[in-house]
Amino acid sequence: MTDDRRAETAGAPMTHVRTDVPVTTEGLPGWLGPVAEAARTVEPGQLSRFLPPEDGGGRQSAVLILFGEGERGPELLLMERSGTLRAHAGQPSFPGGALDPEDGDPATSGPLRAALREAEEETGLDPRGVQLFGVLPRLYIPVSGFVVSPVLGWWREPSPVAAVDPAETARVFTVPVADLIDPAHRVTTVHPSGHAGPAFLVESALVWGFTAGVIDRILHYAGWERPWDRTKQVPLDWRA
């Protein structure tokens, strides 16, 4: 969430804030079993080489990695940031943002509440229809100083979603998992800094950076990944 948007909503009660945020795998569809198992067993260094500072520094944040069931089977909820933002303009991402004091302890349930709160604020989804079933190890984004908790959710009862604030979010969309694992949609991007990373060409968007890296590791550790051509590169200014 941008600072401007946070200032507008500060002190305003959220309609669907959940005071209890259980995490359970009970009732998950069978296809989500490998993702839940990965959340239980994966080690921090297996997701990224960028680990949270040992001194506890960094700005605590959370993202919601929300799986649903669409017309083409399993799918993932993403949003595209507004092209007018100062940082990460036009970049697809998971819903999420920094923890607020009211979210609670960053070491316990704080990231869970933050992930649901930010998702509601950004996409309008009803968090009461979301079942949280795991949390991946925290990751560090050096360029921004964020320490991110990836919170896994099952969209048990889907609700309408759309860009709540056009100044912050350009669009909200879902991506079929079938497209994410399709080798034809997988590419490598190279940042001007020289860092190369996995990316996805889906839904008229180039998903890259932190978001693509997390999706890539989920596909890998869930056993869904298919061999793809890592030498196929596209520029960051790719357009459909």
C-alpha cells in the first residue's frame, strides 16, 4: 500500500477485519496438498538467497498468495500496480504491504492479518472467504528493505475483486496455474543491474521480480514445474 493510500485509510475501520486468523489445511482441495507440504518443509535458503537481516532490521510486510478454482482449474490471484506510482509502476504483484501496528506481532499473527487486510484494501475481496493454510519462510528485498512473509491462502468462497484505488492498482486478475507451468509462458528477464531471474508471460503481462521468483519456487517445490528454456530472455519493457 502506498503511503498516500495508507494516510487516507488510517483510523478507518475495515468492514471484514478478522480478529482470529486460524491457519489450517483441513478441507483443502487435493491439488493444494503439495503446496501445503512445501510450506511445511521448505527451508528459507531454498526460496531465495536474500534472507532477513540477522539483527532483526527491515520493514515487516506480508503478501497474500491466494489460490482459487476457476473455469480452467486452479488459479492464482494477482494485481497490476498503477503506472503512475513512483516505485514498481505497472508491475504485477501479489496483494500485500507493510504491517500496521494494529496487525499485531510480526513474529506471530501480524503477517496473517496484514496479508488479508491489504488484499481487501487493494482488491476488494472478502477475507471471510479465504482459508489461510500456510506461511512460507520470510524473504528479504534489499532494494526496498522489506522483510516479506508470503502467506498462503485458499479462496474457499470467491468474492468479486477489482482495483479499489486506480491510483494504486491498475487491475486485478487471476492466472490459471496451467498457464504458469506451461513452458511456452516461461522466460528469463535481466534487470539493468545484471540480475537475471525467472518470469512469466501471462494475461497480457510480464510477471517478474519478487513475485515471479516466489511463484517459480512454489511450482518447483510443489512438483508442478515443467522443463523450460531458461535462455529465452525478454526485456523488462516487454509489451503484449
